[in-house]
Amino acid sequence: MSYEIIEKLQREIAGYTDDPAFHQVGMVVEVGDGIARIKGLTKAVSQELLHIQTKSGDVPAIAFSLEEEFIGAIILARGEGVAVGDRVRGTGRVLSVPVCDEILGRVVTALGESADGKGTIGTEASTTYCPLERPAPDVVSRESVRMPLHTGIKAVDAMIPIGRGQRELIIGDRGTGKTAVALDTILNQMNDKGRPQVYCVYVAIGQKQSKVAQIVHKLRKAGALEYTTVVSAPAGSPAPLLYLAPFAGAAIAEYFMDKGKDVLVIYDDLSKHADAYREISLLLRRSPGREAYPGDIFYLHSRLLERAAKLDKAHGGGSFTALPIIETKLGDVAAYIPTNVISITDGQIYLESSLFNQGIRPAVNVGLSVSRVGSSAQTKAMKKVAGKLRLELAQFRELAAFVQFASDLDASTRAKIARGELLTELLKQPDGAPQAFYHTVPVLYAALNGYMEHVAKSEVRSFETRLIDYLDAHHRADILKPIETTGEMTEETEQSLKAALLKFTKE
Amino acid sequence: MIYRPSHYAAAFRNALSSGVSFEIAKKNLLSSLEKRGDGHRFRQVVQEIERLETRAHGGQCVTLEFAHEPTQDARTALTHAFGPHDRVSSTVRSDLIAGVRITIDDERELDISLAGKLRALFH
């Protein structure tokens, strides 16, 4: 290893060419709390990458505020080494991250550097530098969202379908399973063989390092890390890195989208991102607005989320799906940042603490959750079976207050309540066990067409497991495979499914 | 409102050009700095005044930073590389290791010191 290092250094030294020239330079006149005020560099552009020449080496910074005589720069590292009087050089380029195909399976920082101890990522020749800030695709280069992105969560895939190229917000209090929903979506991309592979980027903003390690371990164990990149800006990072992490994730996603691939990015979570941006803005002495957030806090998230798109064939046909996560306090979805992001995204999955505490997990409040893309992003098979599901559950919720008086109700009301309880139980799902949509379709078909009338609430989970095993063993070719490959349930497939369900329930 | 050294320097030069005597302008500048609690910035204000004066006469403020005390010939040769209106100052900075760094108007620099070459090599 040391021999390789010596070789590399020897090549660099031998290849060094001296080219003395005048360069633009500035000087640090004030520094503190991760912010440096720099005099000079009059030709610096906004978001330009700067290098502060400290005694212990060059420290990167970004020109954030361009004032009349000074530049307010955010330091992208621990700022202890930066002192007043240090020289600053501009680079002439905006901040960008190095991306290549080998970034899949790796854990990187917000600056694109390796954070998993596995060495450098890719080679110089294979690396592309993608800018962190890039204009979103315009209207002309987009097309409608039609292809589904299956999350593997029955409640979501049936009633709140997400399409490739959509932005769907996951919102809820702490401990309601937001990250679990996001991770199940990543894991489920292994199950969706009938469609192009989705590459995933998980952006951890302000998370505990132990939590990020657990997530990486979970993805690696399931084999999902092969198509996933983790961008980590842990809680102990300086605020500038927390601010940049989602943009780094978006830049990585755009690299693959421009190659015609489908990408999913999860921003976990944007509440911490907003807090980091508030901290930076206040340190830069920008005027505070509502809740001390700067006036452009909406623009911060809107320009990030607008980069998610489904491109038309002329631009490669790739897609970039965004699942931002927002943490609410005490269920207040009408707070400042949650309402901002709700108005930007194409729908939300609302996770409720009360449902979670009742044991309904995932704790999706179907009444308040919505997907604005809707059934356009659902397979025909799923559309066929799930059409009635939302209505049945809505009727059940209305009758929920009468559940405790079930013995005093008429037969049809009791039947609706029983059906609602069955469906609620059916939609429960353990963490880390996403279900392929070609399994969900026959299960929901069975539930909604009366094949599970006789099944007790406590038996629903085992009935479902046995049904799936039965279909896998005996009806892979005539029921599951057609649904998986075509996304449709033809008349022939439906007849086969009916016959299979009759036989299974008799047994 | 924060008054920068450039504000004080511009006001001082404008006062001089309007006919106020140097002694009165100097005295009022000092009292103005004291009044606003900017006495600690006096040195920066003086530097700004020198810079504005040099620029007004078409010159540049040049700083020569040598790694070691230069010979008289070297110092003279470099100083004569600049014009009569340029204000040339020099210092010794051992952290440059060898060579010289030339800064013009605190905005442009030509770094031909060994420390600069090493930084360019390894970054």
C-alpha cells in the first residue's frame, strides 16, 4: 500500500508543471461559527468554490453572500484552522461533486468524498463533476408521470400510488415510521423486476451516525446497497454540510437521470435542512423572517424538489423521483416548513402517532394522504383491485365510532365494520418486509371480493402469508408472472385467480 | 450602521479636497473614530487612505513578501519593476520557505514562493 502511495506521489511530482501567473486573491477579515468574511475577490461569483489557505492546508468554502466590499463565505469543514489574515483563492467554478458509476454502493459526504473507509471512488477518467446547483428541467423536456414506483407498502401502492418522476412527501411526528417507509421503498426496488431498475440515493441530513450505520447495514444485508448511494451529513457536521447534502444527492441523481436511468432520492429530513439553512443565514446577518427562517426558505426547497422530473425520450427518458421527509411537532401539519413543502410536492403520505400507537403500522392516515398523480401511476392490475379499497376504508372510518356497539347494529353495518377491520388488518405490514405488487394484487383481490369473509382478524396475517406461498408454488406462471410482466390482470388471469382462491379457501 | 475603514478614508480625502487643513481633518478623523468606538480600526483607516491616495495618482499598492531577507540588489530590481506612483512595501515571511509573493492592491497575487508551489502540487 505504501508503495502505491509513493508511486502516485512520484507521478504527481514528475508531472508537475510550473505556470506562474497572477491570480485573484482575497483575505479573511473576520471568521467565526463556520462563516468567514473575505475582503477582495471582487470577481467571485455566487456559490463559487473558494480555498482558504490556512497553516494546516487549504480549507474549502463557498461564496454565499456577495456584498459591496466583502464576501460572506461558509466554511465547508471544521473552521478552527481558519484565521484572520488567511489568503483566499477563487477556483472559478461552482461547487460540484465527483460522480461516477462506481458511486453506487458507497457512503459519501456532502462533498462527494468517501465516508465508508473503502478508498477513493472511481478513477479520474470515469468521474464527472456535477454541479450541486443546477436549473430544473424545463416544461418542454418533461413528460407525464406514468410508470409506477412501487414502494412495497400495500397501503401506499394501493391508495397513494407514486410514479417515477413524482415528488411525494412523507410527513409525520418523530417515531412514526417515516424512515421505515423510505427504506422499504429502497428495498422493494429489488422486487420490481418487470420495470427498469431504480437507482436509489438516501440523503441523511443531521441523523445520528449510529442510525446511518444501521441503515447501511440493513441495506447491505438485503442486497440493496448495490444500487444505492448514501449521502451522509451526520448531526455533528457543520451547518454548511447539512445545507449542501440534499443538493449533493440531487446532483448524483441527475448524473444517472441524464443517462436515461430511473432514480429515487430520499431526503431524510428536510426539517433539519431548513434548520441548518436558518443557522447559516442568521450567521450571515440576513434578515430573519417568520420563525427566524430567512425569506428565501421556500425557494430553498422548491428549487431542490423541482429538479425531480420525468424526462421525455428526446432527453433520455430518465426519471428522478423525490421522497422528501418532514418531521412535524405534535402532528402540526399547518406549521411553516410543513405547509411550504406540502405545497411544493405532488402529494403526501401522512403518518399519524395515534395510528402507530394503536398498532396500525405503517401508520398511514389514508384520509389525509394523497397522491396528485393518482392512478396514472398505477398498473392496470392494481387499479382494478384497489379502486374500491379507499371507499371501503372511508366508510369504515365513518362507522368506527359504532364499533364498540357492534351487537346493536343491523347486518349490513356490521358487515361493513367487519370488512373495514379486515382491510385495516390486511394493510398492516412489518418493517423491512416490502411486498411485491404482484403479490399485493391477488391479496387485495381476495379481500375485496369476499374470499376472506370467514378469516378472523387474528388470522389475517397468516392467511395472507399462506396465500402468497400457495400462489408462488402453484400459480406463478398463470397468475403472478403475467401480472408482474404486463402489469395487467386480463380476463384469463382473473379467472385463474378466482379458481385458485376458491381452491385455496376450501383447503 | 457600521462604518467601514473605506468610509472613513473616503470621507477624510473628500474633506481634504474640499479645502480643510490636514491637521484639522486628522484631528476630526480621530475624534470621529473615538465617538463611534472605532478607535481600534485606526491602522486600517490609514491603510485605506494610503490606498485611495495611490490609486488617485494612478498607482498600485504592491506588497512584496520575501521568504528571507533579500539582498539589496534583489529588492531594488523588484521595486524598479513598478512605476513611480506605485506604493511598494516589503516584509519577510518565513512560512513562504523560499522565493517571493507579490500582491497588488490586495486583489491579485503572483505566488512564486516554494510554499505556493508545494500547495499547487499537492492540491
